[in-house]
Amino acid sequence: MVGRDLAVTYDGVAFVGHVGVSGYDRQEVVEVLNEGDSVIKINSLTNFKGRSRYWGARYYPDLPNRPRIALCNNMTLCDKKGFYPAPYGLRYQAGLWYAVQADYTTTALYRLPEPGYTIPPQPWMPIDTPPIYVRPKRGLFRCDTFVSALWNTEGTVPANELMTLQTPVTLFHHFTPR
């Protein structure tokens, strides 16, 4: 996770800051910005650092030892059981949410994006019933809820370890500096 001051100072809330997830190559940042139609953005680390005072990077102490549930399709990155190791799994999950996209919220409540899917005709349906397409559902995030949701997805970090965190700065300081 990387953090920085807000690029714009709003009366009384500049202290909350901004956080994002660094890519596994550490040269890109996946973040939620209240800009444009979709708020999940992939930017360069240089862009992230250049917008305002950079706080640095933080890590969950046991992250490299925690497997991800997401099945791995790149055998050079997979663990022995065929799953992404946690740092790659976080980036994989962020990429899935980026594909579905999300809207911005100022509250601490968030909604995970849900990809679209097709329900094939079932045996009890009429013979000419076409497949049913269920549209994707956009997520709802602010920067810190996006990062928290990524860490909580599939048990990477127990949910109770992040539930009391309310702002980007408290989330950032909850993790370990490296």
C-alpha cells in the first residue's frame, strides 16, 4: 500500500490523505480517485508521488505467506497449489474490479463490483428459452475502502483487523513500514 496527502485541500479533511495499492512491479498504483465516469484508476507510481507529499509504502507483515484463493493462470507466478501468492493475488483482484468499475462515495460503506454472467437454459425451462444475461454491478468505493476491500477479499487479512479503520491515514499506519 502507498499513501500521500490529498492533492486538494478541503476545509477540515486534508488530514485524511489518500492510499492506493502498488502493483507487483512496484511501478504502478491502483487507486480510487473521484475523477471521471469510473473511479478505479491505474496510474504510475511517479504520477502518484507527484500529486502531493508522498508518505511511502506499507505492508501487511505476513502477506507473502498468505495464499490467495484466486486461481492462477500464469505458472511462473503460481504457488505449488495453483493459486496466486498474496501480492500477485491483490493485483489480480484489483484488475477484475477495474474491468467492472465503480462509483465514488464519501462514506465508509462500500459495495464490491460484481462481474456479469450468463445463466444457461435449465432443463425445466421451455426448449426455446435463450440464455439469461445478468449485467455487471458497479462497485462503490473511496480510496481506503477500496484498499480495505482488496485486503479483506478471500481472507487475505481477517476482516476484524480492518473493521475499525475509518480513514486513509489510519489504514496506512495500521500496516508495517518497510
